[in-house]
Amino acid sequence: MKKFYPLITLAVLLVLPLLGFSTYVMHIFILLLMWATIGMSWNLLSGYCGQVSFGHAAFFGIGAYTAGILYSKAGASPWLGLPLSVFVVGVFAFIIGLIVLRLRGPFFALATLASGEVFRVSAENMDWLTNGTLGIMLQKRLWVSKEPYYYIILAIAVATFLLMKYLISSKLGYFFVAIREDQDAADSLGINTTLYKTIALVVSGMITGVAGAFYMNYMGYIDPHIVFALHDVSIITIMIVMVGGVATQWGPFVGAVIMVMLQEAVRSIGSLGALHQAIFGLLLIFIIIFLPNGIVGDFGKIKRFFGLGRVRA
Amino acid sequence: MRKAITSALFTVLFAFGAMFAYAEDLNLTIPLPLTGTQAKFGEIQKRSYEIAAAEINAKGGIKGKTLVLKFEDSGAKPEVARGIVEKLIDVQKQPIIIGEYTSACAKAVAAVSEERKTPYMVVVSGADDITQQNYKYVFRLNSPNANYADGLLGFMQAVVKPKTMAILHESSDFGTSGADEMAKHAEALGIKVLLKEKYEKGAVDFKPVLTKVKSLRPDVVYMVSYVMDAALLMRQIKELRLDANLFAGGAAGFAIPEFVDNAKDASEYVVTSTLWSPQVKYKGSKEYAEKYKKMYGDYPSYHGAAAYAALFVAKDALERAKAWTPEDIRAAMKATKMQTAFGNVQFVDKNGYQNQNFIPTLALQVIKGNHETIWPKTMASAKYLYPMPKWRQRK
């Protein structure tokens, strides 16, 4: 039964647009899949390889700006940004990796956080390229209806899911986990840790970059504060995986459901007013205290205690 | 298994379906930033929309329907704002969209409205290019950012006659476009712009950049900021004893009462451009301002007045529209010609803008802890104080 879960989910996701949901619900689904993709990519680097990144906004933003600059400067279709961003973000991720992968633990986290901010400030000031804080706006998006966007992001998400599955079950996946558990031990076993950490970072960055390019095409407007946002991109990415389940295949997806769908549902309860953020914050704290391995990671615990009960370390 | 899927789908449907209710009333949901750094501006607008709705309902509503306002918090995030508006158009079938505040959100909303052919009235978002996209369904009540400083420039030309200027602005769409326009106008008037620098919005220490300004000795220091930065800038200018002939602000953070509350005596003599003040002589504006003050203890800023007026503009258009279809409402909006508490409203295509309302902008000065209108002279509520004393001469 269990091995059919991916297929069942895929089938449900494929027929979703045919069920006649409103564009609003479709918008939420599109954001959900986008965030699930970003979550999966973060999960590869930080969940499996143990390099906790606080700077995924850098990759997201570079991807978005690749598409945006293609449109605003080269007059090309911003959709070309999707394939191109793989390359551009790959190069940038490699360069960032050269610098930040020398560091470990909290120093790595802080260095990635800084790299995200560096790119934001650069994008704000390189007016000739990025149009600065005025941002880049698409005169007209390619489609008005949601379905094309939905299927594109679904394809990206499915491809990412399969890629992750393949990587994790391959030799690379074992190297990643070995590095996470003990980098020095992995080193002494003859694993070229720098190489494999770089691979994890570059692959992770590329996928986030594609999601960024998709964001540009879908939303039609970006500025540095939106796509290089520390909180609204980098931290949300981390939260998605933490809530869903670190180093689990389904964690990012479940996390995205919570962070996008549940958040929207809580926000939409009119009577809460501005309190919705506090309520949602409490919910997250609750999840993290009682389910430290995320919803997927602690699913057994949920089953046993139905969400309330003792915490077993 | 099927049971599991069905129940999952029902949960999703429930989550989204539970929020909508239909009635004979005219439901109008307004997206606004009610949390986060822009919440102050959202709050002023929310209160003003509510005052306007109460007045409209007291006089029989719109075509006999009671106006029921709801607000949704976008937290100043474009993708959330977009989601809200998709819901309004597609689920609630709202015939007209009003609201949002930051330019980034307004752009996202404008794009949706245009694609979905639903009229959208931008109420107080400044960025020029919102109404420069050849959008047919996007209307803007406030003047574009490029015109914000007109009143202030008039004052500068007639009274201050500066030769040099330094411009500081926050790193946002609003800040940058405001600063660029000011630089352009200044150069055209022969004022030399010595420095144009942006700072991170929400920063706490402006002393490095202010020291730089001080060393350049400009005649005018012009700043474009939202609320907290505006007060901090003036306080640090005071601490540094940075003297200039004029400290000027570009609306937003300088034009709301919180600026005076937060900056205290450092705000004295500061001149700011604005689109409206409680002292203007538009019909109904004084009544609105007094009502707001009575309810909330402070006079509203132009953000509130625009929101207040926006609801009347919408009412007017909805009453004139033959049917409540987007096409008819758009036609009615286009034909709008009315007096509001925010000035005369008419949506015209001019100077590269489409469906843009132009209203004269004013200059305010903080005099004894109050914003007084000082320019243009015909609208002044107090005589301007100029020249202003240097910091060390103030007690």
C-alpha cells in the first residue's frame, strides 16, 4: 500500500484543476507546490547533508531575477528563465559554496544568511541591471487562467521529488548522510566532503532558482525585498521543512500544506483580525515542541497520541 | 483508501468554503496591510473606510443595499494580496476592488484586476508606473508619486530658494521613485543635488549617512520614508546638530501624526508634502477629520482621507452603472466627476498615465507640535515659519 502513496498523490494533484476550484484556491495550490519544491531542495542540503542554510532566498532571488532580466533587458520571454536559471544559479551557488562551505555549523548558517542579504543589497543597487528597488514588472503574463501555471509547477515539483528520491537512494545520498552525521569521520573514510557538500549546495540552489524563475513568471512583479527576503523566503523555507519533517521525503510537501494552506485558512478567519499571525505562530511552536522531527518524522507519535501526549526523545 | 481521499478533499473544501457567506447586503472586502511594518497605514485606512461605510448606510446604502465591509490582511506581501483578490473576483464575485497600500502589493493587485477585467481603484499607492501600463481597469485616486512634491516645490521656489539639496530615501519602490522625481524636479529648477542616497528601510542608525550629509552642507535635506524611519531620521539629525535651511519630507511617514509623536521636538519646522490635510476646504473633509479625531484621538493623514473618499467614489460609480458588471462599472468609473473630501475626482488619461486622478498637493509644516497647512497660500491654515532656527538656538 505504502509504495502507492506517491502515485495516488500524483493522480489527485493531476485531476485537481479539473474539479472546478476557483482561481483563488488554484492560486493557493500553485504557491503550495512552489514552496514544496523549495522545501525539497532545502531538505537536500540541510536535511540530508546537514548544512543548515539560512540563505535560500539568494538562490530564489537569482532565479527570479534571471527570468526578470531576460524579459526587461533582453526582451526575451521570461519563461526562458526557467532553463537558464538552472545554469545561472548553478554558477552562483558554486561560487557561494566556495566561500561558505569552508565553514561549519552555526558559522555556515550565518554565512549563508549573509550571502542572501548581500544579493539583496546588490540587487537594490545595481540599477542598470535589476532596475533597483523599482523592481521588474511584466507588462502581461502569458496566461490568465491558472491551469498552465499549475501544471508547470506540478511538473517541476514532481521532477524535484523524483530527483530527490534518486539522489537519496544513490551512493551520493549515503555520502550526504555520512557528512551530516560526522564530517570528520566521513573524511577519514575517504569521502571527499568538500566535493559532495558542493554538489548538494549546487543542486539545491538550482532547484530553488527554478522555483524563483517560476515565481517571476507567475506573479509578474518582483523587487529585491520580495525575492531576496530573509523572512518571507529563507525562514519560511526552513519552517516548511522543520514543520513537515527534516530529512523525510514527504516532509516538505506536508510542511508546505501547513505553511501555505493552513496559514491562509487561519488568515481568512475574519473574526481573528490581526491576531491571525499570533495564532499561527502558536501553532508552529506547538508543532515544534511536540513533534521535533516534524509531522512526517513523528507520524508514529501522532498516530499514538493523536497530537497530544508525552514527548519521547 | 477512497474514504481517506474524499475526507482529505472535504477538509480542503471546508477550509476554503467556510469563509464565504452571501446575503442581500453588498459585501465589499478590502485588502489592507493590517500586520507588519505597514500596519499603521492600514489601520488609518481601515478606520476611514468604516466611517465612510457608516455614513453611506445611514443614508440608505448603495441602491438600497446595505454596505458591509470586511477587511483581509495582506501583511504587505504581494502574493497574499494577489490571493485575496483572486478570491474576491472569483469566489465572492465582487464587482469592484478597492484598497491595498504598498506599491508592490498594488502592482500585484492591478495585474490580477486587469487580467480578470475587474475594475480596481488604487487608493493611496504612490509608484508612478501603476497607472502607466495601459491598464484599462485600473484607476487611481491619489496623485502619482511624481506629483507628490508639487506643493513642496512651490514653497521651496517661492520662499526657500535653495541652491543645493541632499536626498535620502528608503530602499523601496515608493522611496526610490519619490527621490528620483525630486532629483529631476530639482535639477530642472537649478538646484544642485549633492547627494542622493538610499538606506535600508527599518534601519535604526542613520548617523553614518547623516554625517556625510552634514559635511556637504546642503540648503535642503529631503527625505522619503515610512513612519518609524522618518521620526528616527529627524531625531538623529537633531542629535548630530545637522543644520540646513529646510528639512523636508516626501509625504508618507512625515505626514502622519505619529511622526510628531515619535520625533517630539525634533519634528518642529519640518515641512512635508502631502495630498490632503484636515484643514483643506474640500466639502466634507473637515467633518470627516473631526469625526475621526473624536473616535480615535488623532487627526487622520491623507491615507485616511483617500480611503474615506474612495468609498464614496465607488458608491457614485456603482449607482451610475447600468448593471453591476465589470464593463458597466468601468464605464461609470471613467465618467466619474465628483467632489469628495479628498478633492475633486476625475479619472483622466494624461502625461502618460491612464485613469489617473490628479489633485493638488500641499505642503505641511509642524508648528508647535501640529501639522499645519502652509502651502499653497490659498489653502494655508497658518503662516509658514521660515527661516527656522539652528539646533543650538533652540531650547
